[in-house]
Amino acid sequence: MLDLVHLVLFTFLAVIAVAVIRLKDLFAAVMLMGIFSFLSACLFTVMDAVDVAFTEASVGAGISTILMLATLALTDSEEHPEHNRFKLLPLLAVVFTGGALLYATFDMPLYGDPSAPIHQYVAPHYLEFTGADIGVPNIVTAVLASYRGYDTWGETTVILTAGVGVLLLLGGHAVVERFRRRRSAGDEDGE
Amino acid sequence: MIEWGLYNYWVVIFLMMTGLYVVISRGNLIKKIIGLNIFQVSVIMFYISMGKVKGGTAPILEEGVRVYSNPLPHVLMLTAIVVGVATSAVALALVVRIKEAYGTIEEDEIRVIEGEEEST
Amino acid sequence: MTSHVILRVLLKLLIPLIMLFALYVQFHGDFGPGGGFQAGVIFGAGMILYALIFGLDRAREVFPPRLLEVLVATGVLIYGGVGVAAIFFNGNFLEYSVLSHDPVHGQHLGIMLVELGVGLTVASVMTTIFFQFAGRGRTDD
Amino acid sequence: MIHALWAMISDDLPALQIAMPLLAATLCIIVRRRWAAWAVAMFVAWGAVANAAVILHRVLTTGTISYAEGGWPVPWGIELRIDLLNALVLLVVTGVCAIVLLAAPRSLAAEVPEEKHYLFYTVYLLCMTGLAGMTVTGDAFNIFVFLEISSLSAYALISQGSTRRALTSAFQYLVMGTIGGTFILLGIGMLYMTTGTLNIVDLGNRLAEVGPNRTVLVALAFITVGAGIKLALFPLHIWLPNAYTYAPAVVTAFIAATATKVAYYVLVRFVYSIFRVDLAFEVHRLDAVLLPIAIAAMFAGSLVAIYQDDIKRMLAYSSVAQIGYMVLGLSLANEHGLTGGLVHVFNHALMKCGLFLVLAAVLLRTGSTRIEAFAGLGRRMPLTFAAFVVGGLSLIGVPLTVGFVSKWYLVLGALDAGLWPVALLILLSSLLAVVYVWRVVEVGYFTPPPAGAEAVTEAPFSVLLPMWLLIGGTVVFGVFTSLSVGVASAAARMLIGGAS
């Protein structure tokens, strides 16, 4: 049953990804991207990654889509199709990269194989000792916040950086204008 | 039961490459960001796929459950999702500023404007 | 935004529920899926919804941008503060076990605090970013 | 009291190296005032330099330092692991950050609105933290996390340039940088898949047990390409000239001396500590790919630099060539060659950062960095221009400058590998540097300023000081090489020996 869901989700995802290439209407493309994220979240649930699914649904399908729509409102909502001449080089690059990845799969453990190296080393320790070490049932939370807490501090900092970056870029519109005027009044070759 | 074997990875690679193709072939800046998003989400799928154990359940400790899927890829990918949205936010802010400064978000048109700027 | 009366009334009821759900996700992350990051996003979404319905000006009165800026910094500061505190309890950076007499209790405390920091930063960054985008379309600023 | 405090934190210096600048960055947001934010940044940046120096000393005397974040033992927790290699890179990153900060308030005032300076210092410190974090960590995935911190903040910093082209340059860098970062993530994923661990030392050991296979080969390829994008390896360098040209002057000085160096460090770390010499070079022949690319970069970068009229852009292309030298050292895979590559990280940081600060001074006084602006500067800004000449000599590789030291070891390495044509090409490419440096020197000393040009005075002290600290360094470390070469060659020996 779950395998069927898995298959259907994959089909939808592939169709959406291809449709995004073709669509000229950016609004539709953004909505499709939101759906792509949401379907990925469903797929993550099928693969037992409930925390990831929760995050992907709220971030990918939620916040990202809202930000994209806000940007569309400030810019254009149509792609100019005359710029989409067919170019060979990108296609070749992608086919080559994809080919390399395909080549790599032949030495990968099969999907779901319990004897794969990642299920033999490190992870079993978390499953076995989280209860005694940390006493939290959700192992993902335990690894995230404690075993690999340093990573998560970095992750929080990434968010901080994005916030401050956006403030630098979009904040204080009037301040920037005043600065521009003062500069171009001061010297002619201002901009 | 479908035996996924390596098929699962192959579909994920197809999705990844579709995203990458959108990034490098489209001239519209927002389209590029959408492509980046698809690329990154597919990489997340790749990691989550490797964490799945057949017959396992979500890694939340429970009485009577013996087989759990691998929690480590999940933890790593939570971070990757955050990185993805952070990158998108900064990229979109840049697009807004580019639109204000150039009046367009098409790479080709921007290049023409910059070319004229240099020749004067 | 003068029309949409039904929407406004409905959302007025809905937003507190969203905030409540965010709090649930924040503090229930130890037991089920969820945690600071997801809670932060949901909380941020609640604030964005508020701004969409009642307008940006009113939203900015409720959450002044300067306050949000400070909250963004505070979240990371709490997380790092827990780490540095562990050093002063003669542990390693972020070693929660030393925060309490009982190591497991220390872990609980540490995880709760850092998740709080994550939630705070994420919620305020999401709101800040949205405010910046929404404020950009207008001439005054 | 002080003693008690020191006893408490002296073992935690590796963690504080990252934690302190990061906490200071958040403090910059809270204090908000421009000068207060600068003071916080200065305090913590120089503290970071001192910290890095203590760490280097400790590594030199007692060997590799390992620090368990969260107290969790390897491989379950994240380890900070500092050996000679990253101790050196760490000193470069923190040192450049602190020195450039001296010039920041003056130089920034001309390019960024004052109300935004506190945010600027925040992002600047975050960028430094990201780079330092990538350097000290002993965990492969943690490298990715800090890579993204440094990249995101670099995009934001570059976008603050005063012309609109800064925006498109930042966007181009963002798209390429994100693809590069994601490639590295994919590569790490494949390594994790074959070994089950993320700790770098552990990865190296387990990979040696697994032996060569197709997944590992592709992982090596993806990590090389991803790091190649981040370090602007020809032909993946196309983001670099624009980013360096249109970023604010101090940002260019900072990024040019650190970001590509740390990306190079990451490549060295993956190739030598994880894949190790036998897998990367003997089985998979990485040198057969990287060596021609490095030589192409040396020539292409220098040739294009000759034809640039904007000196900032000229130096940017020169960086592409210099990165070629570093990668050449990596791909020679012998002790002398790798020493040359590693010592060039230190040396190139000194000279490029110094030269970009010269440009910051010229921009501040003349309002332009185009070659016409240099007319007569030899007389009008003698100290600044003299710094350019010394830095230029170092770029060429004249004896008694640091440039000579790096090239000496690269030539030795090429001869050790039996590749005498490569040694010849190194010398030949130096001649190209003579051409582009001479063009500027000629204009500066022999072209009179255009009639009716505004009077130009010497650069302010706050810019001259950091400039001459670095340019003076290129001479000092060109003469007294024991520190830089000593550390680099010991690191090279360790990496080639396979231990880490």
C-alpha cells in the first residue's frame, strides 16, 4: 500500500518538475513549487522522516511560497519567453552530471537494506543510548539538539544571517535614497 | 511489494537534474530560484532515501517497536531545509533590488543594460 | 482591507489557535515530531497572517521591527549562552549534562532552552523578512 | 580571579574561537550604534587573533588538538580538530578579519549608509565565524553548515557595493555558490553512505578499509567540483571577477584574502585527510585532472588581467591565476609542492589583502579604481602607491618577498615530480604578472595627473596602517620564512604521510 503511494508521489513530482521547466507563468510555477514541496513532505512521511516532513511542509510549502509570491508582487509575474532559446550546453552539463550520479548508484546499498553501512555504525548508538543518555523519546530531537547540537547552533545562525542579510538588502529604503543623493551631490561620478 | 532497489535513487536523480537544468538554462531570475529549490529538495530526498530501513518506523522510541529508520539523515536534512529557505530569502531580496535598479528580472536584458553602461 | 469582514472575524479566532499550536509544537518536540524550528515557522506564519489581514501598519505596531531585530539576536544568544554556561560549569561547550546534578535532567533543561532559542530566532526572522518584503512595495518607509 | 577564569576556559579555546565572534555578532545588532558595533567587532576580532595564535602555539608544542562539542565522544558527537594545517588557515582568517576592520569605518562611510553599519559589522563577523568554523571543525557535515553561514553573509556583504552591478554580481555568486555547496553536500552524502560516519578522521580510516568503488569516485568528483566553484578554480571562476570588482572595498579585501583560501583548505582536507594520497592520486588520478586546470588558470587569469582597465578587476583576475598556483601545489602531491600551495595561502592572503586595501585608499581619495585614476599617484599618494609597488613585486615573485617563497617551493615540487616543463611554466607565468603590475606602476610614476584634476592627498592613517601591516608582512615573511614555511612544510609532511 505504502509502495503504491510512494510510486504515485514520485510520478506527480516528476510531472511537476518537468512542468516547471515549460511554464511561462511565474505565478503558476511558484504554486507548482509549493505543491512540489508538499508532495515531498508526503514522501518523507512514507520514508519515516516525520520531522523532516513537518519542516518541509511548513517551510517549503508555507514560508517559501509566501516569500516567492511577495517577490512576484514586487516584480514580474510573466517570464519573457523570447529569452528561452534552446541552449545545448546546459542540457549537456545536466546529462553529464546526472550520468555521473547514475554511475555512482551502482555501488550504493539498495533502498531499505538494513545491512547498509549507515545502519550499522553511529546511528545504532543513538537508537540504543538516547533513552539512557538523554531520556527523550524522539531520537531526532535528541540528536539534533544534543549529540549534534553544535550543528543546530550553526543552523540557527544560518537563519540569523538570512534575516540580517535581508535587512541589509531591503531595510531602510529612505536612508539609502538619502545617502545616494548626498553622495551624488558630493561628487559627479557618484553612479 | 515493489522492490525499489536502486530505482528510488534514479527517480531522485532525475528530479535533481530537472532542478539543476532550470537553474542553468532559464534566464528569469525567479525561475532560477525555483530551480535551486527543486534541486535542494531533491538532494534532501536522496538523504532521506538512504535513511529508510525496510519495515522500520519513524525514529521515536516506543514500546514494542524493534526496527527504526535511521535518524541521522533526518537530523542532517532538517539543517539542509533551513539552509534552503535562508538562501531563497536572500536570493529573493536580491531579485527585488535588481528589479528596482534595472527594471527587469531577465538575465539577457540585464546583460544588455550593463553592456550599454560599460560602452558609455 | 475594509471588506472581508468574515475573513477577519474568522482569522481573529484562528490566529490565537495557531499561536497555541506553535507553543504545543515547541514544547512537545521531545515526544513527537516538532521542535523549535517548526514552532518558530508556525509562529511566524501566524504573525504573517495577522499582517495580511490587518495590514502591515497595525502588524508593525504589535511587533515593532526594532523589537524583532533584538529578538532575532536573542535567540542565537540564548543558544550560545547555554553553551558558554556549560563551560562555566566545567563542561565542554554545549555539554548540557553538567547543567544539573542529574545528567539526564541537565540534558532536558539544555534541550528545552536551546529549542527555545531556535524558536525565537526563527519566528522573528520569518516575520522580519516578510515585513521587509511587504514594506518594499510602498513609497513611504 | 583571572587565573581561575583561565583555568576554566583554557581547554575550551577551540570552541570559544567560534562562539565568541558569533555571540559578538548578535551583540552588534543589539547595541545598534555604529561606533559601538565597530568597537565590539574590533574587540572580538583581535581576541580571535590572540586565540588563534595561542592555538597555533599549542599545536606546535603539544600536537593536534581535539575538542568534543557537547562532551559527546567521536564519532557520535561533533569534534573540533585542529592540526598544523587548520591552525595556519585559522590564523590567516582571523588576522585578515581583524586588520581589515581597522580600515572599515573610514572606507565604509563612502560606500554604505551609516545607519546600516551595525548590520554590516554583524554580517562581517558572521562571515568570519563561518570561515573559521569551516576551518576548525572535524566533522564533514559541519563543514557544510559553516560553509553556508560564510556564503550567505558573503552574498549580503558583496551586495552592499555602491553601484547596482553589485546586486547582479551577488546574485550570480549566490546561484553558483549554492550549486557548489549542494554539490559538496551530495558528495558528503555519498561518503556517509559508504562509511556510515561523518567524522573526518573516522571517514578517512573507514574509506581506506572500503577501498575504491564507483560511489566514492563520484563523491570525489562532486566534492572537487563543489569546492572548485567556491574557490573560483578556472573555468568555474566566473563569479569572482564581478564579485570582487563591485563589492565595497573592505569587503573585497576581506573576502579575497579569506573565502577562497578556506575553500582551498576544504579541498585539501577532503583530498588528503579523507581520500588520502593513494585513493585520490594513485587510484583515481585526481592530479591528471587538476594539474592541467591549474596551469590553465595561471595563464588565463594573468592574460585576462593584462587587458583590464579597472584595477580592482585586474587584481581579481590575478587572484584566479594565484588560485591556480595553490591548486598546482595540491595536485603535485609531493612534500615540496604541497608546502608551496599551503604557504601560498598565507602569502597570497597577505599580498592580496594589502593590495585591495591600496585600492580602498585610492577609491576613497580619487573616487575611482580605474587606471586613469592612478595617474601621478606616485607623487600624490606616495605611501599608498609604494605599498602597491611592493605588493606588486610580491605578486610577481621577486626574491625577498613572500611571492618568491611560494614559487620557490612550487618549482621544487614540480622538479621533484619530474615535471620540469611545469617548473618552466611557473616562471613563464610570473612574467605575465610583470606586465600587468608594470602597467599600473608606469601610470603612477610617469603619467602626469590630468590638468585641472582635483588635489588628491595621502590616504588617512586608519587605512594606511592596516595596508602597511600587510604589505610590510609580505617583506618580513619573505625574508624570515621559518614561521610560515615551517608550519606549512610540517603540515604537508603530515598530510602526505596520511596521518591527520
